Amino acid sequence: MPQPNFTAVTEFTFEGFSIFGWHHRLFLFVVFLVLYLLTLASNAIILTIIHLNHHLHTPMYFFLSVLSISETCYTVVIIPRMLSCLLSPQQAISIPDCATQLFFYLTFGVNNCFLLTAMGYDRYVAICNPLRYSVLMGKKACIHLASGSCSIGLSTAIIQVSSVFSLPFCEANVISHFFCDIRPLMKLACADTTIKEFITLLISLCVLVLPMVLIFISYVLIVTTIIKMASAEGRKKAFATCVSHLTVVIVHYGCTSFIYLKSKSQNSLQDRLISVTYTVITPLLNPVVYSLRNKEVKGALLRALGRKPLS
């Protein structure tokens, strides 16, 4: 419990990248703004192309559409305020606004994790059970997988936000981050956070390790099936459909796992720089690597622009 002579905190201040000088912050602002605009534009392009081309109305592109929407919302929750803090450091945020940001950050972040898992399952069914693909990955199954991902995200956010903001905050109000995240907030609490940290670790294991294990199992089965294919062309085509997804998975889970599954960090600046990877870079990586490198999407884009796709 907070001590009686302590004043309860009513707002927080982001430390962000205030450690850097003005010129460095201005450079980061320009870089992050360009990446943010590219993310919004590329996701908008992906959604438009998939919507306008009926031959892309397949489970794979359905999940890409949902992921694009989720990633867009995810970046909107984090990046605009981060950009504002780069130009004007030490900005304040009220506790309700901080809780709201954390809620939507967790909702869309966890949703993205399980959407990537659903995409891995889609690739497994397409390669390992092609004859049953239309049955196993029907419209109803896709909707269930997407809504299940969203439900897990909402449940995780409700539990974590309730856990963090049930803590008392007194005097210390500078968040060592550029957005409201769980661990930086817990560091400011004037109460024992051992149980809360244990709950956070358990939830992190469920929403990070479980999807990683499921994706790993999917790819073990996929690789086993590909190796058994008689045609070299068939093996190449099957492998090509998985490379982009696997690239995004490695970057996404690698960075988030480093932050949320490790012990307490003494280097908050390092954590902030790593967080940039999964809040700024990965949302752009998804549409670029997973979609815009896809021949079907590129062909549809060229047709939309009135150009004939190269054979």
C-alpha cells in the first residue's frame, strides 16, 4: 500500500528518447514517420488489392487482410504519440489514457501473434493435406480462427490492464519507455509486484511460447512433407509459400520474446531500441515481405495500375 505521506500519481511522463540530443531525435522522427506512413500505405494497398481481386479471396489472403487491419491499429496506438514525444520530450499522459493505450497495444499485439499461428496452420493444411484444404480451411473455420485470435487478445488485455492498474503509484511517474508497457509501469508502483510479475510471465509464456511451439510443429510437418515430394519444382514452390511467413515469425517472436520472457532488465534504453523493432519495423515487414513479394499480389497490383504483369 502507498505510504500515507506519499502523493498518488494522476499522470505519467514518457522518458522516450529524451536521452538523445535534438538533432538525433529529429533524425529518428523523420525515419519513424517515413516507416509509419509506408506501413499505413502498404497495408492499405494490400487490403484494397485483396478486396478488388476475387481470385485472392482465399484463406491465406483472408488472414493477410485481418493481419493488415490489426497491424494498422497496432501502429496507430503506439507511433503517433511516440513521434510527438520525439519532437517534444517528457510529454504527460493521464492514467486513463495510459491504461487505454496499454489495453489496445496488448489486444492487437496478442491478436497478431495468434494470427501468425493461424497462418502457419493454413500453410500446414495447404501443403500437408491439400485434398482436404477446402474442407479444413472453409469460410467458417477461417472466421473462427480469426475471431479466436481477437478474443485471446481482448482477454489478455483485460487481465493485464486490470492487474497493472490495480497497483498504487506514488511520486515516481516517469515511464522509461516511449509508450505504456507492462514492465516499465510496474517499476513505478510503490508496492510489491512479485505476484503481478509472475502473472505477467505466465501470460507471456501462453501468448508467445505456445504460438511459437504450434508454428514450430507446423513447420516440422511441412518440411517433412516437402522433403518427400518427388518433383523439385513442387518442393521449390511449396517452400517459397512458407519463407515469407517464417521470416516475419522469426523477427516478430524473436524481439518480443527477448523483451517479455527475460528477467528484469537494467538497460531500459536497450529495451526501448529493441521495442522499436516490433512496434515500427515488423508492422512494415509483414505487408512488404509476406505480400508485396508474392507474385499473385504483385500481378493484381500491376493490373490495377493498368500494366500487364510479367510472366
